[in-house]
Amino acid sequence: MEVLEGGGTIEIGAVKRNTLSKQVVEQIVQLLVSGQLKPGDKLPPEMELVEMLNVSRPVLREALSSLETLEVITRKTRGGTYFNKKIGSNPFSVMLALSVDDLPTLIEARMALELGLVTIAAEKITDAQLARLKQTIDQIAGSENNHYGDIDIEFHRIICESANNPIVEGMSDSLLMLIHERMNKETKFREREVTVRFHTEIYNALANRDPLESYTHMYRHLSYVRDKLLKG
């Protein structure tokens, strides 16, 4: 139990199951769901959370990092950790936070969103956005040591942006950030030539303004990534 500055208290249960980081995320999100804390409120200090949750500092920090990536919280240097005020208008981030360790579900959600978005993008993408897509492909092709994760995710962000649908774009942006973080942890090696081939096929289909071809090539790409991540 934590006594707040205003005299109230919040209660949070100790984590007991094996997936510690996910359980910490769930417990912290539960503070919002239960109404014990509200968007904009400050969380207890790190050491107090460690004691309340009965976990190590690395586990807590991993959970906080996931929540920060999803823009559920903001950590301020020497200022503490706060729930973001905009959480109420972006519940999708909270849903993602609760699925942070369920990689198959995250990948399926990504496929559902991106496969729809790429068909819309084929109808709406601008020449300037196509040029930005081509630039990312060239950057990946010329990358050293296959360290191109940030450029890879930028390719997909541009496609989501080009669909010009702020509702779905907001959902996909949060999902892409989380997927990017998980892929950096799970991917043992990257295949630059394979990525360039998939991205080029998607780019050509978009440049031809062909929704069906765009869908087909995006599905092949994401299906390949799914198999690589889940089957090793």
C-alpha cells in the first residue's frame, strides 16, 4: 500500500507468475483501470514499486520501458514517472500494454492493420511519399552490418501515413513501435537482401496504384517475418 501526498492510498498486488515483465505491466495498467490513479497522475517511486510488486529493478524497468514505448507513461529525469494525460483518448495503447508479451497476437494485429492500410495507401499515396519509401529501400541496401531496424520500421510507417486515416494510423503507430522493440530483442539475424526484395515488390505495387498487388506483396512480407520470429 502506498500513501499518496493527498492522504489517499493505492493498493497493488505482488507479482507471482513467471512472465514477470508482463505481470508488472498488467498491475500498473490496473491502477488506471481500477481508478486508483488517473491519466496525469504520478506513480510511486521506483524503489517503492519494486517492493510493492516484489520484483527486481531490471524487471520493473523492462515493464516501464514497454509502457513508455506505448506512450502510456512518461519518465522524467529526477521528476518521477507519470501516466500520460492522453491515455483516455488512446485506449489502444493500454490494450497493447496488456499484450506486450504475446508475440503471436501482436504479429497478427500488425498483419490485420497493415494489410488493410496498404490497400488504401495504393489509392492515396503521393509521389513524395513514394520517394521517401524508395529512399528507405536504398538505405537498407547500403546499410552496414545489417543494422537497419529503424529504417525498416520507417518504411512501414510511411505506408501507414500514406493511407491518410488518422484513426487507424494512430493504432498502427503504437503497434509498430512495440513490434520494433520486440523484433530488436527476438531477431537473431537480419537478411538485408530479403528485406530489400520484399520492400521493393511492395513499393512497385504502390507505385502502380494497384491495391491487390500491394496487399499480396505485403502479406508475403509479413508472413515471412511472422514465420521467422515464431519458428526461429
